[in-house]
Amino acid sequence: MEEKFLAEIATSREKAQQLGVRIRPVADMAAAHRVLSGHRESDGFFQLADKGRLDLSLEALAVKKAYTALFTDEEANTALTRLLGTGYTFK
């Protein structure tokens, strides 16, 4: 499951770059955990929000049903709070 998550975040990063948004690569799960346990959003979070593409953010992937088991409740809540704070709507 971790490999699938890391592959999806890499794909999201490529799509973000095509939109002109630079986000830091997430090479392993430790990096993803650091972002979600930190006090700020992931790189490019607000740029993705401005473009209406928060679905490409680490936060959006972390709360995706397929990946919730990879994160603690606190990390998932942080991701959810950040997303809802921008008015993100789940599809």
C-alpha cells in the first residue's frame, strides 16, 4: 500500500508541475508523516488551492480511503482540517 501511495503522490507532483506548481518530492513515508505532523501545509498547497487542484495535494491523498491506514488519526485530522479550511469539496 505504501508503494502505491508513493507512486500516486509522484504522479500528483508531475501533474502539479504541469500546472506550474512546484511541490517537494515525497520519497518515503517518513517525509509524508513529517508534512502532516508539521504546523504548515505541504509545499504548493495554496497554489494548488488557487488552481482548484487540491486533489493533487499530499493532504488530499492522505485522507483518501485507500490510504487512511498509512496515517495516524491525528495526521488524517490535520490533513482534513487543512483541506476543509480552504473550502475543498470531496468528489
